[in-house]
Amino acid sequence: MHLGEPADAGSHVVCRYRVTTDLPIEKAAEALAAEQSTGTWTGISTLDDSVFRRYGAKITSIEGDMVEIAYPEEDFSIEVGGVPQILSVIAGNLFGLESLRGVRLEDASFPPGIMKKYKGPRFGAGGLREILRRPEKPLVGTIVKPKIGLSPKETAAYVYEAGAGGLTNSKDDETLVDQRFCPIEERTKAVAESLDRLSEEGHEMLHAINISTGGDRILDLAEDAASWGARQVMIDVMTCGFAAVQAVAESDRVKVPVHVHRTMHGAFTKDPLHGISMLPIAKLVRMCGGDALHIGTLGAGKMAGGSGDRSSLGACLGAGPHRAVMPVASGGVHPGIVGDIVAESGMDVQIQAGGGVAGHPGGVRKGAAAMIQAADAAFLGIPAAEYARTHPELQAALDRWGSR
Ligand code: 3PG
């Protein structure tokens, strides 16, 4: 036991775990540290003191149910391995240990030696703002709805209407990739035409094409999508893996921003006593080069609560060796809660609404206009209800969904 030894953040990966156990917490922490580094369930003749001292994970503090463990940098792969190997160490077998009733990885900090192996976002929050020529106000987007069922032509028409209403961003939803009713090549080309048309009319817009697929195909698909005219791609990080995001973000064959969706994250993040919080997930996405990341709706919307929204804001935008990631507030968003989101996030955020645009009584273009007006009101510091008096699209949205 090395309880109380300070963690040398310069040469260790330092993790914080919330532990629920029937054992004395020191014993449970010891089991966790052993399992994830040099030990196992019993003493072993092959482990000598020098191996333990050099490679064994050390318990550096226990405060209540929070256990801090420092893993020596040498426990991590040199070149190959990457995030999959990191996760096998800091978030691997421990979740199944019988001695723990629950364990939640709350945070992980990585030393410079590991951080420098990752390039981070190619564009990041600042790069997206440059592409969209929107230096100050929040980016405002939509998710094409219904999430499945529209044809490529209908998808492209939706995107055009959203852009004509003023939105800066749109995207495929997480379950749409290459279904028969909407093949990815046809969709990407049709959407590219809409974006070109908007551009000719003086409005820059990005649409993220969902390229989530198997690891053996994702780079090729990203390259194909870019050649068909995709200006941004989207990857479902929890289902495809962090390595997929990294492969696409770092590839010289594909130089478009990567929008990162976190579908399935609730399986890890929702239980306050077991799983993985959004904070380490957001940190790893930034290391792997995601340019924009869904972080929930900061206390509002259908996915609110329990997913570490606020802490992942810091992980996206805080100081670090890598470019900042654009945090994406998404899930049950409508114009009536845009002010609340901006109050939490500040202006560096992409706010996007699917139902909150497509469900507008006046249709997609007016729904888009209402979202933009709500963001303008927040930018100007004017309550949405007041701004709506001179902006009928916003008024119609507030009449339908209310405001807080
Ligand atoms: C997302 O990708 O975040 C969701 O599909 C959002 O859809 P909604 O705005 O209709 O809730």
C-alpha cells in the first residue's frame, strides 16, 4: 500500500474512481490497483518487489468514497496500443471486480509524455468558426429529422431550408449511415449541392455526414465521403471507438472536421456509482482529434442530467496542449432553452436542435430562423420572450414549446 504518496503528475496517469464496496475501502482500492497493474486475485511468485515498485499502480489518496490511483507512465504502450490500451488499464477489468459493488471512473489526467503522442483536433472550435465565418456568436445547427426515412433528395432539401433560415450547421443523425432508402454516396452528393448553393448565396454551412462503420473501413469511407463533397464527417465514438476518431482526424487522406456523437454513452455515464463519467470521455476525444463533441444540454433538454455536461465543457475548452473542441449542446433543444444553454456555456458552443427545428409550426426554414433568433437574443443578453416580440418565428416557437 502506498497510500498518501503524492502522485507525480509528470510521469503518471492519475485517475479518480468513486468506489462502492462492502470491504474496508483501502482493501477495495488495493484490489483495484493490483488488478489494473501488476497484481491479481492472489499473491504470485513471479512478482518481485522491483517489478511492483516500478510498474505497480499506487493508491495516492482516499477521501470518502473517492480513490485516486496513479499508474506509472511505463504501464502504457509506447507506439501502438493507443487509447484502447489506455482504457484497458484505467477502465478495464476493474468494472467486474467482485470486491467492488460499484466503481465509476470520474476523471483521468495524462502526463506530457502521453499527451504529446496525440495530435488533438486539426480544426477545433476556432477552426470551425473560421470555416463558418462566425467569430463570436454560438454556432447553431440542426439534426435532420426524422432521423431515418428521408431520401437523399429530401435530406438535401432539409439542409438547404435550414441554411436558408440561417443555421450554420446540420448533420446526419446517429442511426443513419448507408441505408437503402438513403445511400451515403447519393446523400453526400445531394447535400453538397445544397451547401454549394447556400455558399453561392453568401451563407457558409457545414453538414456532418455520418461515416460510423467498422474499423477496417472507416478511413476509406471518410476519404470517399470527402471525395463526394462532404465538408464534415461524423463518428459515433462509443460504438466505433476512440481509435476510429483518431484514425480519421489524423489522416492526411481526409482533411475535413470530425463531429463526434456520443450515442450509447448513457450506458457508462448515467449511473452515478458505476461506469465512466463524461469528463474522461471528453478528454480522450480531444486527444484523439474530435473537432466537435456532444456534451448534452447543460441542464436543459431531453438528455439533461447525470452525464457530467458541465465538466466536459471544461475538457473541451480548457487550457491544454491541443486545440479546443467545440462543445455541442444537443438533445431536446428548442429555441426556448437556448438562453439557458448559453448562460451555462458562454458563446463557445454549437447549439443544435432536431425536433426543435423540424417541429416548428412554420416548417424547417422558420424553425431554423427561430433558433438563430434565440441565439441572437442570448448573444445580445435579451430575454427570448422580449426578443420574440419583433421576431415572429421565435414567437411561434415559444408559443409551441414555451421558454424558461
Ligand atoms: C442528437 O443527435 O443529439 C439527437 O438526435 C437530437 O435530436 P432532437 O434535437 O430532436 O432531440
